[in-house]
Amino acid sequence: MRAPPRQLVLALVLVVVAAAGLGTGLARRAWLSAAGWLEPWQRGLADGSGDDAVSAGAEQSREQVARLTAENIVLRRRLDDYQAIQGEGKLGPSQVVVARGQVVARTLRQGRRFCELDVGAVDGVEIGMAVAIGWSLVGVVAGVQPSRCLVRQVTDRESRIPAAVFADSDLVAEGVLSGTGERASSLLDFVEDRPGLQLSAGMQVMTAAFDPNLPPGMVLGTITAAERSAQSAQWRIQVTPLRDAEVAESLLIIRGAPLKAETP
């Protein structure tokens, strides 16, 4: 068989080399074009993932700040309660905190104001003990079980608390604080009128020293309205409680001072 001429072989080699170079150039231009189109998209993906990481870190930081803030508020509230009891309230050694109970239930009956705490007889709770927020009386223990107790709030329509009215540090009058069944409303009853007696809004109402279970001088509320009754020789007095047990998460149970035996 006769071999092809050398010129023909050389021409075929040149054609193959040219085709290969052309293909490589086209492929390179196509890749550069695709890379140029993909680059912004890839950059966007990279930027998005970075933003997500930063956002997640910021959310975690905000959650930690919120948690620490909430813990700080709770601790400050408890500190204020204890300071009010031990310092401003000037509790004696015989008047101590028996227990702190969490509110686990509230009554839904109209006119009745009761709540249930998760402390009971095993914690030293007894019927008649004072229930307070800080140094404000908000109720009295009305029932006790081994690990539960029922609190009648001072705003319950059946609540009756011996009370005294103070102007500055002077005792002005005495009566009985009666609940109305409404959330933030009480009446001071049985305050008899006498010459020179003046009662006005802003005067403080506190517990009187008539009930051995209730420490005297606990804050009950503030007079919001007072007028002489036209039908009797008594005053009509409206009182707004200083503290609201309806929004409290926990309450303090306080032991009253025992009565001293009279010496002959």
C-alpha cells in the first residue's frame, strides 16, 4: 500500500492542532462567562450565610440579656421584700416570715377573692396568719392542708381587718377594713365621728393591734375618699390597697407577735 504524501500528513496535523486550540479558547471563554455570571450569586450566598451567623449570635446575646434582666428584677423584688420586712417594717424577733408560697390558683367566683399557695402545715402555716407583699397585708390564711393553704384576700367581700388611720405618725381613728369583692377597693367601716376629727384622701390605713395573729402597723392602703355620713354618726371611707395580690406570683406568710401575759 502506498503511504500518503508527507504534505498531506503535515496538513492534517496542522488542522487538528488548530481545532484543538479553537476548542480550548471557546471552552475558556465559556467558563469565564459562566464564572462571571455565577460570581455575584456566589458572593450573595456567602454574604447571606455570614449575616445569618451574625444574626444568630445577636439573637443569643439578646436572649441572654433578657434572661439576666428578668433574673435581676426577680432578685431585686425579693430583696425589696426582705428589706421591707427586716428594715423599714421594723419587725421584732417574734414576728418572722414563716414561709414564702407560690400562687398556684385563684378563685373565679364573683365577689370572692381567694388564692391558693403551695405551702401548708408542714411549712408551719396556721389559720389566721398574715399574708403579705413586703410589709403590706394582702390577706389572711383561711384554710390549711399539709402542703397547701387558702388565703382570703383583704378585698374579699367577707374580709374584716382591724385597722387604724394615721396622719404622718399620729393615730387619727380606728375602724374595720371591709372588702367589697372588687379587685382594688375596700371600705373602712365603724369610724365614729367626734369633734375635731378630720379624715382626707392620702391618709394611710394600717393594721391595728387588736388581732394577735396580725402584726400591728402593716400597711393596708390609702384613703381615696372620706366624708361624714348623713344617716349616722360615722364616716364613709374608701380605701385603695397599696399592694395587689391579684398580680403577685408569690406571697409571704408572717407570724404575729404573741400577746404578753398581764401581770397582776
